[in-house]
Amino acid sequence: MPAKTKSKTAVSKPTLKNIGLSEETLMGLYTNLLKTRTLDERFRKLFRQGRFAGTYFSAVGQEATTVGPTYGTREEDIIAPSHREIGAAVTKGIPLVHIVAQVYARINSPDKGKTHPCHYGWRAKGVISPSSTLAGQTIVGTGCAMGFWIQKKDNVVLAFFGEGATSRGGWHEALNFAGIHKLPIVYICQNNLWAESVPATMQAGIKHFADRAKAYGFPGVTIDGNDIVLVHQTAAEAIARARAGEGPTLIECKTYRWYGHSEIDPADYRTQDEIDEWRRKDPLDRADRLLQDLGILTTEKREAIVVEVNQEIDAAIDACEKEKYAEPEEAYIDVYSEQFPVRRDEY
Amino acid sequence: MKKTTFIEAITQAMAEEMERDEHVFLIGQDIGLYGGVFKATKGLLDKFGPRRVIDAPISEVYIAGGSVGAAMVGLRPVAEIQFADFITPSMDQIIQQMAKMRYRTGAQWTSPMTIRVCCGGDVGGGLYHSQINEQWFFSQPGLIVLLPSTPYDAKGLLKSAIRGDDPVIFFEHKRLYRWIKEDLPEEDFTVPIGRAAIRTEGKDVTIVSYGLMAHRSREAVDQLEKDGISCELIDMRTILPWDRETIFESVKKTSRVVLVQESSKTGGVMAEVGAAIAEELFDYLDAPVTRVCGLDVPAIPFAPPMEHYFLPNAEKIGRVVKKVMAY
């Protein structure tokens, strides 16, 4: 099946009917976008204030690519994230306190503080805590899909990665395998034009990364990744196909990260014009305007959501700032199952 | 009772575990239609079908990483890497995903799985079909590394690996596949991970080894016995986490130790075992901790005289033991 490029032509008078989504879904998408954006911007501030160690990987500007596909998935569906999937973590329902604890590396973090900020994971909601090796969870996530296929379960995996990760050999091995067996997985490429400092044009000799799907015998589609409705609907169709045993889809979402690769990256390899252009395509702003046009979002309603989201975030941050780090001896825990305690060296 | 070869023991372990637990499945190159290049999976595709015996494309990254994912959603993968020489593409997945899954997720996600790796020289396999690289995995906490030397241990340890909750690299020495045979019990049995086996009891010197080298050491022990030297031979079986207690107790008793490994000397398993003995048992030792290892060269060379020159054997081991005794 050929890769194709979709772009939604603006409808002059949008209605719920011609969009094809319920008010509840649209509000759900919007609320998760807003919550993700608010939390992300807050984390950036907290990092600048020195409230947590390491660095922080902001996803501001590209939230629609994670919120859109994740919204509406089942609890037992798997999210195989990379490092900029705060939107998937929020939308899949990892409790905010655990998301904040992860960044703060406190004892109430799912990983007990062992990895690094932004490696959100939560078994109960099917979110794999990622490694920093790019395309890592694409490969492991494909394995999860293989597991569902072996057991003939109708769960689906959403694997997220940037366009840069598609250059890795293991990424190709995973998609190749998924194509052979029509595994229940949807690959979501967030093409934000920059892999740290390397432009997409230096990453591949093709214009649309979705074209890579051709080689593996399943559909690839390139879409406007800042259009939350389009992203959600394209992913939902792909998820339905995957669930029905019809195999994977590669969705390339064209998007942009507003800030550096991490907070210690000034991102001066990009032009201000480029940044300004993409800021005008802000996915949150677009969703806001759409919902207002549809008559389902008012200023009062937005303010109420903003207040509620901020209260929830404040509470989570307060709770984590009061929380302790794990005892240093925690370093010896979870190396193996309890059958094999690690020998401890004392110095 | 029909003698069981090493490779038959491996096949039996997989078939029996697949019967016992429907979550166990196999993935690897040429393991289905062909039954494996060494026939370890012969007959299993017919018996268990294509979703439980998966012929993989030539994708060692995926074979390892995909197995991790399947393990995370409740399956018990047994992956095969046809030759240890070809495991290098899998390293990223083995080191970054398989070994660290439990640690990096606070044990929310784990990777209970086994990668079977055919390894080793003395078969004329050449530079790229003879490698033995257990030391790469030995230096990665989070992994269990096994390298059995007998059909009994192979079957029992492979079953323990499949049933356990930890990620296992299971090395199978190809020289042993059809050479070593023994009677195996009819009933189900396992061999515990993490315990060495004392193959011969002795009082003068401890020899520690594993895999093919456990057999070469045994040949040396038999010869040394005739020369009046009583050797205690320990077969490690589990490389990581290794059995300090059994080895240390023996060294305390004999006060002399020779460590034998097939792979290159520098940075090998015996470098660690030797360092630990030196660190912990200095007061007990009557002679320097001494190693007999493969050469520090890039791999086992092909031409037969060079291959034999590379590998430790009974003669080399015997000479070194005598030197240690004379110290």
C-alpha cells in the first residue's frame, strides 16, 4: 500500500457532525493537551529553579502527537514511549504524583529514582518506562505486540519515536518483523525536524519518513501532527485495524519542539523564523479555537479547567517536594528477582 | 536406558517446558522448518505450531529486543542466537533492555527470558563460528549467565532458566553437543542456578573451570592423579552470579588454585574469580592464583594448528598445575 500524505482542509463552519467526534472526546483531548502543556511548562520552570537534578526534556509544541493517539486506548494497551512522551503518560493515566516523582527522582517514583527525568512508566496503565537508547522501546514494544499476537489477544501497542530514531538498524528490524506477522502495533513518528541538532534532511534521503513503511508491507501516512483531531482520528483508525488483526501502520506526525533537546540545549542551530512559524501552529491554541468555534468551550469553562489542572499539579509537586529520596542502599535492589540477592561491598 | 546427548538434553528441556507452560515460545533463525542448524529445535514446529516456534528473519537486534517485549507481557521467550559470533547486534537490547528492565522500572516490568547461544571452539569453525564471549555478559549485573558442561546440567539449568524470573544468557558449547552423553532421569528435574559442582574431590590443588574446559580439566586431573597430584575440580556451571562459597571453601582447603577458561585471558571470568580469591583468601594461599586461558587475540583462528595453539588443553593445564604445585 502506498504511503500517502493527508492534510485536512479547513472546514468553514466546523460542526461535531462533520468532525465525527463527540463533545466528550473533544473535551477529553483538549483537557489532556492543556494538562500536558501546563505540567511541561511547570517542569521547565522548576528545573530553572534547581528543584530537581539532571535535565528535562520538554515536549512543548508536539503534545498533539502523543495525546491524540493515546486518548481512548484501553487500559491493557501498551504505550512504548521515548523521552518526550509526557502527553502519553498523562493521557494514559499515570497519576500525576508519580509523574512528578519520576522527574524529582523521589522514593515514590515508579523507578525509585533510578533512571532519569522523563522516563515515565506505570505498569498498571501499560506504560513502559523507557531507556534512553533511541528506538529502544520501538523494538521492545514490537515484542509486546508479538506477545499479544502469540496469545491471540486483541490488545494494541503504540510505539512513539522521533524521526531520528528511524535511522537505527533495530528500528528497521522491528518494523520488518511486525510487517511479516501483521502485529497489532501502531508506530508513531514525531517528526519534529530536529534530532537533537541534526536536521531531518540529514537523517534520511526521503522527504516523508512514513515512506519507510513501504519497505515493510504496511501503510504509512504523513499528517499534520499539530492537528489534534486529525492525529486522534488517524491513530484511532490504525488502532482499530491493528486490533482487528490487519497489521501495523506507521503514522508520521509533522510537528516541532519549541525548546531545546533538553533544558541545557540552547537550540541555537535553528532560526528564529522557523521557531516563530511553528509557534503560530501551536496545537493547543488550534484545539482551543476549534472547540470555541464548535461552541463547546467558553472562556469560563477554560478557566475552570486551568484552575483544576493547576491545583492537581500543585498538589503533586507539593507531595513530591516533601517526599524523600530512597535510601542509597536502594541501589542494590531490583538487580535480580529475590532469588538472587546482590552481594554488597562495604567500603 | 538410551544415553542422552547434550543437544538432545537441550531439545528435551525446551519441549518439556513448552508442554508444561503455554507461555513458553521459541524464536530464532532456522529453528522452525529446519529444526535449528544443530537440530536443537527439531520437531518442535510440528508439535507446537508457528506462533510458538518462530522462524525469525536475520534480525539479532529484534530477536533479543522483541523477546524482551514478549516477556514483559507475560510470555517466557527462549530465543536462539545461532552462533555467539553473531550476538553482537543483540548487545544493545541485551545490555540496555533485558539486563536493566527490572532495575530501571522498580521491578514493575521484568524480562524473564532465556537467550540460548551456541558458542565455542575446537570444532574447526573458523574465526566467525568459534567465538566464546561469556565475559561480555559476565560484566553486566542483572543478567544470569550459564555455561553447562554436561547433558544433565544443560537440561536442568535450561529448565531453571525458563522457569525463573530473571533474564538468562544460556551458552551451549557446540563441541559438547554430540560428544558428551549420559543417562538422564525419566522424571522432571532442575539444576539450581548459582551453584557450582565439585567434579572430583582432591586435596592438593583446586582447578576451577566451566564448559568444554571442564572436560579438558578433567582429562588433566586424571593424568595428574597418576603423577600423585590430587586435584579438586570445580565446574562453575553458573558464570553469573558465580558460586563464591564453593570455590572459596575448596581453595581454603587446598591453598592452591588454577583457573581455566577457553576465552581470552584479559578481562575474562577468571580474572574476576582470581581477583576475588586474591582479595579474600590471601592468607590461605601457598602459591599465586594462576590462569590457563585462550590467547589474547581477536578470536579463535581457523587453521587447525593455530586453533589448537589457541585453546587450553589437558597438557597445558597439567603443566601449569605442576608449576603451581612446585611453587
